[in-house]
Amino acid sequence: MTAPTRTNSGGSSASRNGQRGGRGSGQRGGQGSGQGSGQGQRGAQGPDQGSDQRIAPHDVLPGAMPGPLGPPPRLSRGTLRIVALGGLAEVGRNMAVLEIDGKLLVIDCGVLFPEDNQPGVDLILPDFSHIADRLDDVVAVVLTHGHEDHIGAVPFLLRLRPDIPLVGSTLTLAFIEAKLKEHRIQPYTLAVKEGQVEQLGPFECEFVAVNHSIPDALAVAVRTSAGTVLHTGDFKMDQLPLDGRITDLRAFARLGEAGVDLFMVDSTNAEVPGFTTSEREITPVLDRVFGSAQRRLIVASFASHVHRVQQVLDTAHQHGRKVAFVGRSMVRNMGVAADLGYLQVPKGVLIDLKQVDDLPDSQVVLMCTGSQGEPMAALSRMANGDHRVQVGAGDTVVLASSLIPGNENAVYRVINGLMRLGADVVHSGNARVHVSGHASAGELLYCYNIVKPKNVMPVHGEVRHLHANADLAVRTGVPRDRVVLADCGTVIDLREGRARVTGAVKCGYVYVDGSSVGSITEADLKDRLVLGDEGFISVFVVVDSSTGKVVAGPEVHARGVAEDTSTLQSIAPKIVDALSQAVGQGGGQGAKVDVHQLQQVVRRVVGRWAGTSLRRRPMIIPVVVEA
Ligand SMILES: [Zn+2]
Ligand SMILES: [Zn+2]
């Protein structure tokens, strides 16, 4: 039995790994995109986007507080407040903020990847506005593991305050440090191990080993004067993991014995019955695929899935093949993992991409990113014939990863593209080349029975995942009114062993687009969608400022509207009529022409015409100039 090692340190013990980092471009990440209430609806989204429906207020706590939640009460001393700024009702941008006695502890700070209805968006960040003017009160950011949906937004948070200490395992910190280097930020870090206890301000954090699809993942137990919170991070319970590091159920039991007041539990696989298969089960499948492949093998997975890459390296070695890493993040992360001993590279198996052409195709494995169809990743570019690796007939492509909800179209586009080029494609739909990184319902039931929590808060998942997880908790005997189904921004206060929803704070989507952070709004995205779906019509017209008579134009132009010029010009007389009528109504000759009003008139006329004669609703851009 390993007793927890206590170290006498606070945030101050965080080693300063370098100089204070630069402030980046100095842009504020915390500019939300403007939902007033905490029940932020995704504005630019149609009602058919089932997976993105937010939790309705009546679901937050059965029987309590119908209608939208108002701002929370002032936080009294000795009460612990929990607010998720991302990661609820969505898979990604995980971030939870714990607050007690004026101090804040952040657990994870990840990104969410955009979907088809968010054109041009690179990343979506948690909404930092809840803590933006209180960053000096943040004692630390605890990072449970090195996945993008848990660490990806750290650079944006550190731009606001570069010296917030980052606390996590060695591999997690190595991944985030490599990433921060690209942002030219050198963070304060505190490396922790399972079993270790750290006092971070009023939060006593104990770290617990958990098994996940990345090595060195941790759960964290946070003890405060208001009670103990156990946050699982992402986890599963593979009993035979490659590295032998299993989820520490003995620690879960010990913490449960001492009393877990709020159990925050990964919900990703709560809908999946039974148990998640062991990573080792992939070995024979990979072996078979490698054994029958005639020419090159191209394997795609996440750039952080060290154990999956390990299996590919080992299998390649057994089949006399050499492996080249393709893609910046794959090269970077696997370099880090190998340096730290998390990845064992069999001697001579790794080669540089440049050496690939010197080898016969039957001796080559390319290990790349892009298993989710990310357009800029290596695999998508290969499928488009837009990469230095030209995929051809006889090549075998293995997508050794899951299909994250929302990425289906992109992934199938890539698979179709690769098949069109003549490749055989092996994916989780036709072979067991992937196992999940998350605990299924059976494992979650075990956890509830072992921990016996007083209150439960399902985290990390779409609404359906959170609900499924809540049901599991209830089935093990947790009273339904002790299971908190929250949305991003929902405020939960823990006091006297009872977790209650007490309000909501603003929590919108913060979009990163190129160099802009938080400036793209829902309205901008709506415009982009209209432009993409319907095209636009512009009208340019010059009016006499005293008479309102049209002296030049109207010139009508269109893009993405499949009509010829003569059809478009047929609207011109209607515009002229409407303008002169509008000026007549506005006081006639001598009255000042209001350009803005006239533009509205043009917009209405053209809009009506497009609606009735074209059956379309393009974006209309009227420009009225006074002569
Ligand atoms: Zn994860
Ligand atoms: Zn995750």
C-alpha cells in the first residue's frame, strides 16, 4: 500500500523553468462571443445539430430553479464553488474552476475543434471571462494529461498571465512545454507523480494514477475546508496496459473511505455498455494487417497516443519494416516521449522521412497524424494528393483511432480520397485497430461503488453522455438530486456535503481564427454560413443628395448566385422606383437624404426579389453614395 507522500510546498515551490515568457501578441483570450446567460446557445447552429444541444435549465437539477439561471450569490467563506468553462455538453475544451476563500484552482484548459458549421474557425477556447479579471487569484492550473482537449488552451491562458504555475505529470508537462515553446512562453511548472500531495493555496491536491490513451495521466483529489472533490480526468480501467500503470482503484477506495463529497467523472463512454477492451487486443490485428500488406503501410493516429505508436513500432520491427514519423506534432511529441522513456524505440527501426525513398515500399511504415480528417494534417493532404508522400495502388492505410463525433464527414472524405488513389483502408469500421481511451459503463459502475460519493457531477461529454453517466450514478444508489447535470457556466456550490446549482456565469464560445482570438462572433459565423450557402448580391447606386434621384447605377453584382447579368439587371428599375418613393415619403425635395435608410430600402427590395423570383436568401450588400 503506497502511502501518499506529502511535500511541503505551495504554488511557490513551482520551479521556474525559465524567464518570464513574453505576452504573445497580447490579445485577450477572454472575449466571449456574447451569450448573456450561462445557458449559452450555440447561435450559428441549426436545431438539427442534436449533438450540440445545450442542457435545458430544467435538467440542471430536477425540481430546482425553472427557467434560466441568474448570476450566483456572493461566495461565502468556507463554501467551494465549481464552474466548468468548457467540456460540458461538448467533447473538448475541458476546463473546471474551483474557488474557495478568494482563491481559484483550474483543472485542465483544453481546446475544442470546430465543426462544419463553424467555417474558418481554427480552434474554440473555453470562455475565460469568468476569471479574466481574477487571474492573480489563480493558484495553479492542474493538467490531468497531455491531450489537446485538456492542455490546448493553456498558451492562450498564459498570454493573459504567463506566471500561472502549471502542475502535472512529467509527460503532460513535457507536451505542454513543447507547445508553449512554439508560442514563445516559458512556464512555471511543478511536476507531480501519483501518490504525491501538494498544498496549492487553500487546495490540497493529491494525484492519483489513471490509465488512459496517453501515458502518465492523473486524477486529482482536491481537499478543501468545504469537502473533497475527486476529478477523474479522462480515464479507463485497462487491467493489462502496455506500461503496467493501471488506474489506482485502491487510492479511489481510500479516498472514498475518507469521504468524497463531489465526484467529477469522465462521461465520454457512459453510453457504451460493458468494459473497454484492452489496448493489447490491437496487437494481433496490427500483426495481421502488417503481415498481409504488400507495399507501404501508412498508419494514422493521434500525435499523443504513445502506446498506439509503440505497438506500431514493435509490429513494424517484427515485420522488418522501418518507421518514419510524418507531421510536426507527431515528430515533436514522439521525440519528447522517447527522450523521457515513455516510448521504447526498437534499435534501428526509426528513420527520417527523407530516407523513405531509398527503401523498397514493402519495408516502409509512415506513422502520421490526421486520423480525424483534420484538413491540414498529413493524412488529409495525402488523400488530396497534396503531400510529398504520394499514396498509390497497393498501399495500405490504417486509421488506428476512434471516430470522434462530429468528425464523421471529414474522416469519410479522407477514406474515400485514399481509396480513390488505390489504397486499401483499414479503419475501426472494418477491423479492431482502435480501442477507446475512456471507461465504459461497467467500469464507471465499479467506480461509483468503490468511491461511494456524496454528490456526482458528470463531466466531459455531450449531453447524452452526461445523462447516461448520471443514470449510472443513480443506479448505484446516489440519490438523483445529488447528481448535478450542469452546462458550461453553471455554478455549483459545495457546502456541508451538499452540491447545489446556485446560478450561472457567462460562458460563450471563444473562436480562434488565424491571429484573432475572440473577435469572431456568432454573427460573423452566421454571415459566413449565409455566404457559403447562398452567395451574395451587391448593389451600388449614386443618388443626388438634394433630389434623391438616382444619378448613376444601380450596378448589381453577384457571387455564388447562379444567375446571369441580365436577370440581375432586371431588378434595377425596381430599385430606382423604391429609392425615389422613399425620398418622396421622407419630405420630398430639399429634405436631407439618409443614406443608411436608403441602403435599407435597397436591401429590402433586392431581398424580396431574390426570395420570390430566385427562391434564395443571399447576403445583400447595398452601397448608396450621395453625389
Ligand atoms: Zn484524454
Ligand atoms: Zn478528454
